[in-house]
Amino acid sequence: MKLGAYSILRKENRDGVKFFLDAPKNGNGADPWVFVSGLGTERYAAMLCGSGRTRAGRRILATGERFVRQG
């Protein structure tokens, strides 16, 4: 399974969905991830990501946004 250009290593479903991605780790050992959650009665979603690199984090967030917009 893939999320954009990234392979999904695993996912968690708690208060939303968190995808752990096969993306550059920058030597910190932690898997980069993106978390998406609906905001209850609002028509918005919250999105967070974790990455060892700012540029990679921006790419991961953009990939997550495209995923959410496709719907």
C-alpha cells in the first residue's frame, strides 16, 4: 500500500489514522509519519506529521493533503 510516493509500513487507527511511511529518516531511527483526523462536527481535518527533516516533512504533509482531498 502506498501514500503518494511513500510505501506505508504500518498504520494505527486511534482518533484518526496514522500512517508510518518508508521515507528518509535522517539518521534519527524514527519512522516518518502522517496523522489525519476529522474534527467532529466541523468540515475540517487536522493533519500532523513527524519527520527528521523539515523538507521531508513538508513533502509528507503535501502528500497527506492530496490524499485527504481525493477523498
